[in-house]
Amino acid sequence: MEPLKTDKEPYEAIVSAEGYSFHILFGSQMSGMFLCIPGWHMGCELSYLNDIFWDRESISGSDESFGYEK
């Protein structure tokens, strides 16, 4: 992960994995956090960063919460 903007929200970073590179944005909202991948028109709601189980489920899409922007 290469941090791009960490001084204020939304935070930005480049994540590289398995030959792909993702520009991500994440930060706070009224009911928790959010994660967006603008280049793929995708995003999801997160709980708080210490709620690993809920956030992993949200990101993995098992409840179809991670999906294309409408």
C-alpha cells in the first residue's frame, strides 16, 4: 500500500496486488466508515476499522454490499 493522502479525510492510497493497482478512498461517515475504488465505480460501507469481521464481510461482498455505483 502506498499512502497518497493521510493528513485529512477522505484518505487516499494506492493498493497493488497480484499485478493490479487500485486507487482507494476511505473515511468516516455518520454511521461508520466507507471504502471506494473510483476507477472501478465500486464502494461499500464499513463499520469502524477495528470491526474486522463486519468490514471483511462488507468488502468481500458476501452480502452484496460491495458493488457498482448506481
